[in-house]
Amino acid sequence: MPWERTQSDIDDDDHQARLQRLVDYAGATFGRSVYIAEDAQVHTDRVSIGDNSWIAGHAIVRGDVELGKNVSINPYACISGKVRIGNDTRIASHVSVVGFNHGFESVEIPIYRQPLTSIGIDIGDDVWIGANAVVLDGATVGKGVIVAAGAVVKGKVPDYAIVGGVPARVIGSRKPLPHGPKPGDVGELLARLDAQLSSNWQQAIEHYRFDERFLSPDASGTTDGKIRHLCDAIEIASAFGHQRNLFEAKSVIEQLQAWQSRSTGLFIEPGRQYQNPSERDPSALYNILCAVYALECFDAAPLHPISFVEDLDADALVKWLDDLPWRERAWHCGATVDAIGTALYFNQRYFGLGKNLTVLMGWLTLKIDARSGLWGDATPQEGLLQPVNGFYRLTRGTYAQFGLPVPHPQASIDSVLLNYGNYDGFHGTAFNACNLLDTIHPLLLCGLQTDHRKDEVRQIATDVLKRLDGRWVENKGYAFCDGHEPGLQGTEMWLSIIWLCAKLLAQEETLSFKPKGVHRFAPHL
């Protein structure tokens, strides 16, 4: 038995010859005093095994595997795919750790012929995985965890948890943290949400993939394959750090770059109709955000400047801003400023341009209402909803993106809280990703400058998280609002809202994802 090995067994000529064959055949590297039984099957592209670790007879190790120090793999265990196991971890007999998955989207193609996907598995230090347990692709098992025999683990398992069942659930803790979450508090809620989301986000993305397109319901409930859905899928995968596992980066980059017009810099999808001039079309303007943030998720950039904002002189830009319908449609106005600010930001970042940035920020400084901290007017039908929601879009593309302070943060907080209260926290179809994102992001952004009404702000963040509990639809994600089908837009936006709420509560480290695209919070320096 390998656990009864001696130094003479390790130094035995036959054993050392076996290790050398694995160096040549399996891309192996070994620490000191490693032992691999004669009947063990090691068929890897690369395997790294730390000091004093061993693999028992009839175990199978294949793929791209990293074992830390003092790791044991017992008989008939199977370690497959992209797997990292930390120090001092024990893998019992008949355990399967499967760091890949079969594609199965097409019913016309046999499953065995569909492409494999791999997110990878990360198992921490001092973990014990009991006999016959299964650990699925994408799982992250924390330090000190015990996995009960026969459990099926997916998603994130917190440090020192004891998990069991199918699928595995936390059934105890080896080491309750003195300052950790108490039953029923927001920390426990965030951990539960994270476990659910991190174990199922990939399936949700794949549900909407059809060949090279993504077909998904949008905020109106209409299903189509527009550019936003591809970019939403990229941003969801990027939030979890796995965009390159789910997408062929070169192909996606080329596709997005090919849609950019050399003359205007806008991203124009083939076959779609845009108003003339296209730079005044809301969809064309939003495509700037979609496409360039998605490119950045792959460390790529647009090929051309977004030249229509550079072609405007100062008077033309001011006239455009002045002529927007601030009295009736402040949200639309904020969305337009978001696109202009984002175009200037990308031009500055990638091409050293941005001549109109001073004009834009000067206009905003002069036009803000110091009493409300908003741009635009309330309306008789909707009250402050339009200017509050416009405030999010406007500040996202300007103040937040450039890391600049908001002019009147306390007044802005008062207005956002008043709007939230006037709508009783939003219910029914009004409890939608736009209204809640347009509440949480401004409160967090303004909260960087002031503690004004901090307790009320934190209570709203807590309430939103509680109301989201149970809304995730397995393998489909989040609906944009109640009464709609789940979709990529709703999923990407609600994931961002969850992270922003956690950030407001200083518990964002609880989550295994972070917005990386259009809804990233910190400036991209």
C-alpha cells in the first residue's frame, strides 16, 4: 500500500525508472519523495506533483493536473481535465474529479462528437474528499473542507465547510469564523447566492448559444440575436474569469472589430436598420459600450477611433446636448451622454484623442441641478424616475469611468432615496434590472464621497439581495423583470447588481465574480 511506502520503495530503481518514463511521456515534474504505484495510470499533457505526494494503484490521472505537497490519491480515484489540488489534501477511493464537460447543445450531433469545454477545478489545502464523491467542472473547494462520501460538488465551497448530498450543500463547519456570517444574515445570503450562481452560470450562457449567435430575450421581452446578447455572454463569463474557456478569443475579436465603421467608429451589425444619421440612433450608440467593453475582456481594442465625437466642434456638441429632451426623457438623455463619454474615454485610452472631453464635463458641471443633484426634470407621470435613471447612465460613462467626483453627492443620494421610496422599493414589472441598477450604482458611487444616510443605503442593498433570493432559474439565469423569461441581459445586469450591493455592504469578497464589462465599477486605469 502506498501509505506504507518507505524511502527504499521510493528510491527503488524500478520506481525511479517509472518516474522518468512519466517525465518523458506525461510531461511530469516531481518534488522530493514522490511515489506512484506501479498500477497507477497517468496519462497527462502536464502533471506537477509536490513533495511527499503519492498516487495509489488503479488510480487514473489525466489532463493538466497540479498536486501540491503531501497529497494522496487513493485506489480507483479518477482525476481528469484541468485540476489543481493544494497541499495536505486527501482524495479517497473511487472519487471522480472531472475538470471538463461534454458539449450537448445539439440534438443532431452525438454527444461524444460535440466539443469539450473546460473551466477547471481548484481544490484548496487540507481538504478531505470522501469515497465515491464527484467534483464537477468549475468547482472551487476552499481550504479545510470535508466533502462527505457520495456527494456531488459543483460551484464554490467556502473554507472549512462540511458538505454533503446531491448536489452538495453545506451541512456543517469545521471552524466557524468569529466574525463570519451568522445564520440569516446577509453574509450567509451572499454565500448562498454565490454558490448557486458560480455553479450554474455557464449552463445559463450555453442555453442561449446557437452556433455563432446568442438568441435571448431583452428588456422588452423580445427575443433576437443582436450584438448585446453576445457581449452580455462575454461579460458574464469574464465576471467569473473564464471568457477564454467559453469563447474562441481570436474569432470573437475579429467579429467585433469587423462590425466597426471606419468612417464613424460606430459598431454596425450587418442586416440591421439604423436611423440616419446613425450616431443619433440609441441602439448604435449603445453598441459602442457593448462592443468595446467585450473587446477589453479579451485584452483587445477597437481598430479605429470613434470618430464622430471627434468630428464635432465644441458648439456642435453643446447644441446636441442642449437639444436633448431633458424635460421629458432624462433617461434617454443620460444614455446619450453615457455613449458620448464612453466614446471619448475609449478614444483617449487607445488613440490619444478626446478633444471634446473638457467640453462635455464643463457642460455637465453647468447644467446639474444643485438642489436635486440630477440632470433633467421630473415628469408628472413618473416623478423622479427619468432623471434618477438618467443619472446612473450619465455618471457611469463620465464621472465613474474617469474616476471623477460627483458634483453634489448628498443631494443625489437624497433624490435616489426619494425615488426609491416613492415607488415603494419597486414591485412587479417595476422590480427590474434597470430600476435597481439605477438605484444601487448611484448610491455606491456617491457613497465614495460621503456617509450621508449610510444606514438607509445599506438597508436598501440588503433588501434587494433578499428579494433576489430564489429568482435564479436553473440553466437559464435571471429574468430582466417579473413576468419575463430569463435571458442574458437580465442575468448580466442582476449579477452586477448583486456585486454592487455586496460592495455597498463591504462584503464583495464573499463573491467569486466581479463585473468586468460595461458594469464594472472602478475606472480601468
